[in-house]
Amino acid sequence: MLPPIAEYLQNKTVLLVGFGREGQSSYRYIRRFFPEKEIAVADKNPVSVNDPHVVVFSGADYLSHLADYDVVLKSPGISFKDVRDTGHAEITCQVDLFLRFAPCRKVGITGSKGKTTTSTLIHLCLTAAGKDSRLIGNIGVPVFEALEEVTKDSIAVIEMSSHQLEFTHASPEVAVITNLYEEHLEHYRGGFAGYARAKSHIALYQKAGDLLIYNADQGLDAFEGIAGTSAEKLGIRADDALPFAITNEHLAGRHNRQDVLFARAAAKRFGVTDEQVERAVQSFAGIEHRMEKVGTFRGITFYNDCIATIPHAVLCAVEAIGSVDTLIVGGMDRGISYAGFDKALAESGIQNIIGTPETGFSIVRAVQALNPEKNAVTAADLDEAVRLAYRYTAAGKSCLLSPAASSYNVYKNFEEKGRHFKSLVKQYADK
């Protein structure tokens, strides 16, 4: 007997759009049950698959075949912003099919920032309580990789990006929305409204008995339709009471405190006690590239916060660390407004602001105009920025790399940029 997702795909023609980690995961899943089923793959880059039953579409027009298939299984990084004709095809993704068909219980977490920390904390809380928890999704584990392992007693903790939610038409029994800020505007038709609409899918299909946990400091006005669902709604504020103190240095700052509150609320839904939550919180080991302490060199403590791709996340990191003397900013220009951010930096206690291409240059110009006494300078690349940071940062203080932009103008992703930064910090430590 076939499992539900395989049975659903059995008699349908399938096109996999994007053949990165998730696309390859989808391919392996289908092949496990249907060794000779024809599968089509569409990817902008050339794809080589040693399989006579695979048809490949690549190049500039790789999205021109969507209408020819019953099911289009889309990878998260592919934008359909300019796609107009999908014919009768059902546009779906791994997260959508997992939510619809996987036998386990499900918690979904989304938000512009904080979703990785919150997802990890929920998983730790459930594990501390002896639950069979699986941490999957946007955190780096395609959800199909858990299909063979989960049972009706498992709890899937699924980090969900807006890209994964855009074509998702099912919701988890517990949904968490950490916050919403301008992000990924270039990906969606309608800009911010399209981005918010995609995020709303995490709770839009909830029903009576389900739970939506949301950021009460922001409210639900930006999310079309979800305020009217029949699910229970629980607003969480960053200053809400906690029954224990957070002493874990990896969870410093008001924004991390709110993530702990989100995680506690979700975990309690599954019977986790406050004692178990506290134990989980204190065991949290931090997230690479999120306020990650690289080390102290020549009296300067360096932090890698490359995951901070929006201004709000940068300001949260500055507040949490508290000793930032030098800030390195800049990355790909995606049309995000920096007006309030420029002003906040100009009025901050940060002495040195180093801007890298592309957005860092405009941020530096704005800060210079607002506060000529601020040491705001440009660097041609990250290498020069690190050398300048060693020159300018006062001993006993910190240097923070927190771009307020994506890394795609130079790097494959923020992880590559963060690791390059860490290597440069250590490379110049003795020079």
C-alpha cells in the first residue's frame, strides 16, 4: 500500500521546479515508489540526472512548461512573480503536501526574523519533555526527509519561509508568527502585500481547536484573512511575564526573550511543563550566523550576525550585545527602505559604521549627512571591512557584522558570507 503522498502523485504528471536540495529530495521520494515514472525537472541552471525517465528543461525559459503538467512541485527559492500561465497545473510544494498528508502532529513557525531560534527552542522543549519531535523545513532539512520516520505520535516542528508558504493551502494545528517586516520584496507580485499574503497561509486554513500564536506587539492587521479563522488566537508581547530568568548568553536581548515566550506557548500546548521549558532554554546552544561570537582578538570581540538581512534584526542585535563599537553593514539592494535605520544608526552609540556594497554605501552617505561626527566609511569588500574594523574598534568593545541586506550580490548565501567573515577575522588577528 502506498503512503498518502505517493498515492496522490501516482497517476499525475509531475514537474519539479528547482533541483537544489529540496528538488533532489522530491525526486528521490518519487523514485522510491515509482522507479520508471516520468518526472520532469525545470531549473535555470543545467541539470544532469542519470535517469532515462527524467525530462529536463533548463535555461532562460525553464518556467515555460508549467501548464503541461498536473502537479508542479516548486522549490522555495524559485520566484513565480512573473509567471502568468500555469494552465490546469496544481502549484504545490513539500510543505503543502506534508501538512496535508503526513500522519504526525504539526507545529509551524514563520516570521521575518526569529523563526529559526523559535523553531529550535520548541524542538528542545518537546525533546526535554520526552516527545518524539522532528525539527524540519526551512531550517535545512526538507520535510520529505522525515516522511518515513514520523508516526501519529510524532510532532513535526516545521520552520516555514514565505517561499514555502506561498503555494501552501493547509495549516498546522499550532502556528507561530514571530513578526513581519519588509523582506524578499523582489520575490512577490505586489511587494510587501504579496509577502504578507504568503506568510498568512500558515494560519489561513486553521480550524476550530487549532492555535495561532502571534506577535501582539504588531497584531494581525497585515495578514489577510487569518483574524477571522475559527482557531484560538494567543498574542505574545516581548514584555510578558516568564516564570524563570533567561541566563543563556545565546538568548540575550528583548527579541530573543519574545522567541522564548513563543516557544513556551507552543510547547505548553503539547503538555510541556515550565520546568522542562526552562531546562530547554538553558540548553540552547545558539544558531550559527545569528549573533554568533567569533572570538576576542586584539582586545576586540567579533560577532557574526549575517542572518540579519533587515534593519530591525540589526538593531535587535546591537541592543542585545550592548558593546558594539563598530558595525559592518551592506549587501544586495532589494528595495527595502532604510530611512528609519539610517537615523537610528546616526543617533546610536556606535562609533564606527563600515558600509560594503551595495546598500552599505548609501547607508554610510545617509549617516554622514545626519551626523558628520560619526566615523562612517565605505569598504570595497568584506576583506577591507575587517581590516578597517581592526583599525577603528576600541579595545574592550565589539565589532558586529550585521548586513541589513541579503548577501546575493557577492555570495551564494548568508552562510557563505558569514563563514568568510569568520575566516577573515582570524586571518587578520595577528597582523
